[in-house]
Amino acid sequence: MAHGAPMQSPAPQPLARPLSPPIVIAHRGASGLRPEHTLAAYTLAIDQGADFIEPDLVLTKDNVFVARHENDITGTTNVATHPEFAARRTTKLIDGESHTGWFTEDFTLAELKTLRAVERLPKLRPDNVQYDGQFEVPTLAEVIALAKRHSVGGRVVGIYPETKHPTYFASIGHPMEALLIAQLKAAGWSKPTDPVFIQSFEVDNLKRLHGMTGLRLIQLMDASGGPADRATPSYAAMVTPAGLKTVASYAYGIGPGLAMIQNGDAAPTTLVADAHAAGLRLHPWTFRAENVFLPKSLQNGVDLATHGKIEEAMRRYLALGIDGFFTDFPGIGVKVRDAVKENR
Ligand code: G3P
Ligand code: CA
């Protein structure tokens, strides 16, 4: 391994508490209504009652965590309109895929702060385009400060950071784990009871984190493929009873794609019961309101951007026993979750 703290022998994370109300995780903020991963998107999510705000994390040249879904900032900032950065456009191989654009690791934080966020999905979310050019790329420190500022009067706003491309970042001299744990510890967060979940699609990175912190860890997985650092076993192997038992040795829960629990209108899988049997919680991703993201039976007409019955989608999965969920529309998520909670 090229990086990080020594591996420790995994001990099981504390078992999930029984039947706490499902949590609502604002996916990249209220990203259905504001450009993703901006303080405006996170603030709206908090105003709408989200329990957790989700920053995906990448590193700058000077090793500062910033909130972006990927280190390629071409599609979510106005970097292409900055002539002073034109020469930094380049092509890189990241997790086996070729990407051409501008990358956070080639910018200092001060340089990144001269850019502004733009809407990733302008065709699906045309109302968000009015905010293009208004908001900065936030740092993790700013996201933490925002959550803490709103954790008042008995309310706790948590953060749900995801390490993006940790193996790639380590390969270019920016290992993430120790830096992240130190920053969270400095914020007062190191225990399973603290309002933080750390998530990753990779495996070794979570295992290293398990040896470094008591914070709850979430193994992300998708309906196809496998982790960038361990393509085998695939995610499919991870959801066998044996695979889930292994995940439970280093993680508190799993973050499966919705299709792994119920693929569209097909019958549900046994993943919720299987994961619970292994002592794991489930926080699937991602509920989005637009037709294109919904099962056929919950769509409203044929226009891809029109909103369908996202509430019904959330209710379906809550009825299957999930313990929380990611959504681009946390306001809707909170309303549905609260109604379901009342009826339990
Ligand atoms: O982290 C949960 C979900 O966000 C995973 O997908 O690609 O949106 O980070 P992604
Ligand atoms: Ca994420």
C-alpha cells in the first residue's frame, strides 16, 4: 500500500441501535434546488430540516478538503471561463477512466476560491441555473462550521462526508485518511455517538479509517461493478451473507444504490433483511424528484425533467425498513419521514 496508517485487525463496529427514526441526508445539500455542494445548497437543506448534510470530499494542491463530487471541476464550476487557468486543462487517468478537464489537485485553495459553482444538470434543473456564478466551492471547514452554527436549541445537524477517489489521491501524494480524521477530531468528533458518518465506495480506505477513529463508517456500493481499489470481490459479492459479515467487521452500515433494494418496479431484494441480520444499517442513495430518476409507475408524463411521485418512492423504501436515505430534495424527505414516523 502506498499510503496511510498501518492496518489494524478489524473489530466489529457497534451494532446499530434498534428502530431509531430513519435519518434524512441532504445529498450534496438540497441539490435539487441549488447548485450542488455549495453553502447555499447546504443551508437550504438545513432550513428544510435535514438531519445530515453530505459533502463529497476532494483535495486541493495545498491539501485542503473541499466539497466537490469529483476532482474534475469542469462540469460544476465556471473554471472554463477563467483564461488564467486555461493551460491547466489536462487529461488524467482516475480509477481506470480517462478524464479531460480541470482538477482540484492542480489548484490552491486561494485559486479555487476565485471560481464559482454552476448547476451540474441544467437541462433537468433549469431553475437552478439562475444561481450559476454566485457561490464559492466550500471547504470542509466551512461545512463543519455551518453544521455547528445550526446545531442549536436541541437540534443537531450532522455531516456525512464521503472520501472521493482516495486511492487516486494517495497515488499523487495526497492521502486522505489521517488528514480527515485530524480535522474531524479538531471539530470535536471522534466517537460513534458524534453526528458524523464517513462513507466511501472503496474498501481499504474504510478499513484504515476503522483503525483510526470511532466515528461510524458506511460502505457505499452500487448495483454493478466493484470498489476502485478492489474490483474483486465485486459489490455483488459484498451483499452475500458472508460479504455483509465482512463489511460489518469495519463498517456501521452500508450505502447501497436504491436498485440494490428494489430495482424500479420489480420485487424488492432481501438486502434490507440481510444487512440487518449482519448488524448493518442501510442508508440508500439517491431519491430525486425528476421522472428520469423514478420507476415507471411513479413518473408523471414523459418529460424527463418533470417531477414524479418521489414521495411514494420514499414511502416504498421506508416500508422496506431502511434506516435513512440520501435525497436531493431533503424538504420532501423530512415530510415523508416524519409522516411515516408518526404512523409507526
Ligand atoms: O454517497 C452516497 C451517494 O452520494 C453516492 O453517490 O456518486 O452521489 O456520491 P454519489
Ligand atoms: Ca456522495
